[in-house]
Amino acid sequence: MKLNLSKFFQLRWNVFLFRRLPYGAGYAYMQIVGKLYYLVRRKEKHLIERNIRDMMQGKTHRELRRIYRSTFNGIFTHYFEKMYSAFKDVEDIQRLVDRRFSIQNEHILNEALQRQKGVILVTAHWGAVEFIPWVLALKGYPVSVILECQTPHLARALKTRAARLGADLISSADGQSVYGRALESLQSNRFLMTECDEVDVWRKKKGRTIRLFDKTLFFDNTLDLMAQRSGAPVVGVFLRRDSSNRYTLICEPINNGSAANRTSVRALHLWQKYVSRFPEQWYQWKKWAAMKVA
């Protein structure tokens, strides 16, 4: 098994320690361990820095240095949030969400759900994405999430918590069609959450490209097909870290079910918007080169 940062954080001794640490100590521990990881994996660290320079062309050296530092902190914070959502007690997570999370434009979610066709929620590997299902499920919304886990014990932990909340996790590891289960979820008038920058599963074609960040990128049109097939409205949801203890789930309409053929393009433009404003909150920097057309 090739060890990457995600699998490194999920090593059993890390999970064992993390379960027993309070919130602040757990956060500090993940930051320290993450920095140690990149002391050893210097090539990986330099790859991320190179990709930041490529996407953020035009930034000064000083601005880039700031983005480097805050990006690595953001990567470690993401894995802290992933571990917290998977391995902490549900009661601890509920208290955290109740105290520190708010929803901006929640009426967009409610109006979309009232159409009775389900709602496709589009997000990205950005911000506190791991907490989005918690924020919605704890408010009583029916949530299904398309996700792939790096380790079996993470998948088991998340499924156990999802079952308690009435949420549904959709993964190719289950041996069923992800696309088919996603459509079934929408037919049951549920929120279906997916990520528009999941480049590992994109169906790349030379004739299907988009111009973002002054680069030509591939894009996958599965969102268009799903929206057309289901008739479901599509909403962008991005969970911004406002500070170390405040989060805002921002909701933006992408389409109301009548312009499905533009869903993928609009979703990626939203992704560009949030990454441009807060690049340190994106954590897929290693995948940037795979998104570009050579």
C-alpha cells in the first residue's frame, strides 16, 4: 500500500491518539504531524508549491509565500476535520456544529427540495467539506453523499455515523453502480452531494474543455447527464472556514432543473471563484496537473 498523507493520518496509532485528544489538542497534533510528513516527503511538498505557482500566476513572491504557508495549514486542517467527523463521538460533533456553523441562503435549499425531484449539491475539495453532510443531516435534511475512502476503517466509521443520522453514503466500493444509486437517491427527494473537481473519475475528452485560471482544463459532463436524467435542481454548496472556530455554509443556485446542459460548466466556474478568493482552502493541489490539457 503506497502511503500518502491521507493514509498516513489514518494509521491506527494516529486514530488511537486522535480519539482521545480534545478539539484544540487534536488540531495542534494534526498540524505537527503534517509538517513532519512533509519534512520527509519534500518532493511532494515541492510539487504542491509548483502547482500553486502555476495556478496563481501573477502573484508576487511574497504573496506566494503566504499562500504556501496557509495552504499547508489548510491541508492539515482538512484532515483534522475528516478525522473529527469520522472518529469522534456523534454528540461531540453535534455540539461543534450547533456552536460554530451557520448556513447562508438556506432558503435556496428549501425551495429546491420543494420541487420533489431531489437536489444535486455540488461542492469541491475546498473548505470544511467533510462537515457539510453533518451540517445538513443534523438539521433534519435527507442527505446522500458520493465519496471514496482511502482506508476501510474510515469507510466503516463514516457509514456507522451516517446510519445514525439517516444519511446514505454512495461508493464504488459497495459493488453497485454509483450513477444508478445517485439517481435512486434523487428519486427519493434527497440531497445528493458530489464534488465537481474529482478529477480521478473524470471522463476526459480532447474536445470537452473549459478555460479557467487562464489555463485549458478538461471537464467531465456527468453532472449534466444526471441533472437532465433526474430533472433535479442543482445548488452549489461551499463550507468556508471563517476563522479557527467559525464556519459558513454558502449556498448558490446553479440551475433550477431547466438548464441542465450547463451544470458542469457553471459548477466549475463556482469552483474557480472560491479557489481564487481562498486558495488556501483548496487541498487538491497535487491533482492540478491532471486537470489541465497538455
